[in-house]
Amino acid sequence: MSLLEVTGLCKSFPTRRDALGRVREQHHAVKDVSFSVEPGTTFAIVGESGAGKSTTARLVLRLIEPSAGSVTFDGIDVCALGGRELRLLRRRMQMIFQDPSSSLDPRVSVGESIAEPLVVFDRTATTKAQRTERAAELLERVGLAARDRLKYPSEMSGGQLQRVAIARALTLHPDLIVCDEPVAALDMSVRAQVLNLMKDLQSELELAFLFISHDLSLVRVIADHLAVMHRGAIVEQGPAEQIFAAPSSEYTSKLLAAVPVVSGPGSRQRRARTVMEDA
Amino acid sequence: MTTQASPDAVAPEVESPPRLLDVQGLTVEFRTSAGWSRAVDDVSFDVHPGETVGLVGESGCGKSVTMLSLLGLTRRANARVSGSAVFEGHDLLALSAKELPDIRGNRVGTIFQQPARSLNPAFTVGEQIAETIRHHRQVGRKEAWRRAVALLDDLSIPNAEKRAGEYPHTFSGGMCQRVMIAIALSCDPALLIADEPTTALDVTVQAAILDILRAIQDERGIAIVLVSHDLGIVNEMCDRTNIMYAGQVVEAGDTGELLAQPRHPYTEGLLQGLPENMVGGRLQAIPGNVPPLDELPDGCHFAPRCAYARAGDCDAVVPPLVLDDGRAVRCLRSDELDLVGVGAR
């Protein structure tokens, strides 16, 4: 059984209302999106800005309510759950954001940030010492030192902070981590380190990733399955290797052709590329 | 300490090949709580008319500060700049605050990473282009406006006449960058400085902007200094490339040769870390982090992360930048090493 099953997901935002507050126009951010994520694998959603990737990610975690469609996590209908049950389910699905320096609280040490989910969910079941120990263990797990738990976000580099954000997402032993552009803000040499870390953690902990990115070359590294989104809809999905080898949709081909590569023709053989109209 | 050369002292000498921009020993330091920290350390490079030169590196390597210094944008009480940057016979670093604006925006155009933030939201894009033209050229409002519209049209903005009268918020990121390019080109510059011009844009829009840059270069013979962290873009755009690390140029040369046969371990590391060089499902990442400027290691700045570093040598002295047959390399061991480039695998 799939870990995550998304069927016919739609989300529209009202863009204009009449005098009585009735919606006259709406923007369909996500249109009839369906996919499934298997345990321990990475499903990537790629697309350009405004394609609806992040909205889809938020819908999956039910951070926003869908207009239509369903999200089933491990056989449980996420959209039907009420407050308490939803909170319990959210232990098992975590999120990593693009910019770790703005997603971590600057006034709290990183150790406390990592242990905070335990305070929220298992305050009575754990002692403070246990929580500190868990934070130290997680920091070592993501390649930092246990003593780093005393540091504040301002004392760490972007790559280190993203490791902290990953550690925090792991605190409650989730089954699924939704990663929204997790390495887009990182430098190229650090980016490779963080992607390797994510792959290692995935194989050790049987994690599933829903990986949102605009960068096809990164997706190639980490994705098992892939969906390409354009203007709110999925235009193509399937095994990543297959899509990279032989994209079936014209849009995917254009996207792939637009990525500049080091091994391609250089400045002297300026290649004529398919240029898409800037909408 | 600023070099106080008067403009006459640096009168242009006709050389072959002619240089449009010649940067020598540029050093930029900023005052921090821990003393002066050196963001750019003895950087030298040159640009010939009509060519594209890349400055490549990770954040904090000094590539943007280098560009800002050329434009006189690091002239602050908390910064000190030394070295020289001779452009069309004027040392950009020694020009007075009065003389600088005659070159900036006129002979040198600039585009930045965040086009939407670089435009003034309170004026129409046409006004912002025309403003630059009227500042540098003796033309009337109507003529300036006509030129602004013509530029937008050149940059394939549909319906240019109408769009010129609209405000930046009605433009997408790629369209804003075209407007920025229009402003930069409005006075027919000889040099365009592009600081990560496509980093904030989608890949397809990026491709369109890079095509535009190439097209205007072919049409107008403008030289471009391109600051980027993306080796793919550098490969497609730059004739020559300078790789920077921790404030220094570590390797420089012809882009194709440099990527095919890197001679500095950092260049090799960047190339091997790319997704196309994945081994066994893993990226070959360079270990460690870029050192903060106030904690630079003794000796070669890259040595602590370098697989080839030799204890006793590499951590003792900062290696000089050695020029050999058009390639400059800052590595003690570059002669002994056989490094892997693109296409070798």
C-alpha cells in the first residue's frame, strides 16, 4: 500500500468577489492532481514558479484546505480528520523549508528547536534530560557535533542550519518528510553534502520524501518518481529515469533543454535553444 | 587605503590586444568587530572589448564585492579599497564621487540579481529608462521616451509602447530583468556588469535572458562581466573564467580549457560535485564549509578541504597565483596533480 495517496486534488483561491462577498473569479492553483508516494522512496514535483508545487505540498500536510479531492496517508483520510487526530497524524509527516535561517527561531538554541516537537507531543512521556539527549543524538546523525546544540541559528552557516532543520524534522520519527526546495538557498558545494545526507537518512530510516524543486538537475539526483507540474496541473509523471531519458510531454522536454550544463556546447558554440515565451 | 592616482597618471596606452577593463591587485576590506576582514584579496583580471568574462564562486568568495567595488559602491567609512581598475583610461577606484556617475550607467551598465527589487515601484518602467538617458544625454523628454520604448521593443517585450507606461509590479521577474537590461543598455555602454542576472528566475526564463544577453553582445559588441555560481551558465556564456575562493582568484583561463582540464583542486571539486558526475548514487561533495572571512586558515585557504593538501607546505604559505600559458593557478601542487575535468569520465 502506498504511504501517501493523493487523488483529484484541487485548490482554488478567490481573486475577485462581488459586493455581497460572493466569489466572482478564482485562480485554480492546483488542478486535479493525483499521485502516490511509496514508503522509503522519493517522489519529486518539479515545475516553474507558480506551477502549484508548494500549494500541493501544503495541501498534503493539510496546512491549507483543499477545494476538492482527497489525501490518504497510510490508509487514513487526512482531509476528514479533526483537530486532535490530525495533530497525532502530523507526528508522522514533517516538513523542511527552503530558507533555514527564517524557519528556525533565532531566539532559541538549535538544541531546543530540535527538542521542541517532543515538548509539544511528548511532554509528559519524556524528561528534559531525555529530550536534550535526543537533540544531541540527532545533531550527530546529521553530521554536526552534539555540543552544537547550545548554538543559536545566527552562529551557524546556511548548510549547518539546513542540517538542523532536517534533525528537527526527524525528532518524532516521521514516515514522510515534505521538503520544499530544501537546498535551493545553499551553496553548490554544501548542496551536494546536504543531498547526500538526505539520501543516507532515507536508506537508514526508511523515510519517504515529497521533494519539491524547480531544479531538474537536483531532482535527477534524488528522485525515484517524478511529476512535472505546469500551471497547476501535472503534465507528466512516472519513474524519474524514464522521464529524464525520454520525456513524453513537450513541456518537460523544453524544461530539460533550458538547463545550462557544463558538458554541453560552450560559449563558442552557442547553441540555439528552444526559448519559451516569458509569460 | 585607496590609490590616489590622478586620471592623467593612468592615461591609456594602446596595447595589443586592447583591454577594456584592467583590474590589478584589487583588495577590499571591511571593518568588523574583530578588525579589518579581507573580502577581496589581490584580485586581478582583465576584459577585452566584446568578450564575456566570468567570476565564479560560492557565497562569500568575494565575487559580488569585486563588482560593487568597480562601481564605487563599496566607498564607505567601514570599507577600504586598494588596487586599480583601469577602464577606458580612467581608474575607476580613483575617480572622484563627481566623475564616477559619468561612467556608471553611461559607459558601464549593471544588472543585478533581484530585478524586481532593483526597480522603483513608484515610477513607470518607461520613466526609469528615460531618466537614465536624460541624465547622461542631452535629449528632451519625448526623445528619451521614444528611445526607452525602442529599447523595450528590442528586448522583445510585446506591446512596448503600452508596457512602457506601466509600473514594475505588473511585470514578471523575467520581464523586470529585461527592463533592467534596457536601463543598462540605454546609453550604449562598452561594458555590462551582470551580477547573478538569472539566479532568481525560472530555468526557461533564464534561458531567454541568457539568449538576450548573447544577442545584444553580438549586435553591439558589448563586453560582459558575468558573476555567477552556476558552472553551466559559465560554460554557455563566458569566453574566459575566473574561479574565486575565499576572496582570491584560485584559477583563471579560457573557459573551455578550464572546465575540460582544471588545474586547481577547488575547480575539480566543483565539477565533480555536479549531478552528472554522481558515483554510485552519491554526489561527490567537497567536504567542509567555506571558511568565514575572519577565520581564514594559514596558508592555502582551500587546504583544509582539499584532498591533495600536503601538510607542512599547503598549510604554511598562501600560494602565489602563477601564470602559465594563459592559465593562472593558485596551487603549490598544480604541476604534480592530474585533475579530472568535464567529459573525462
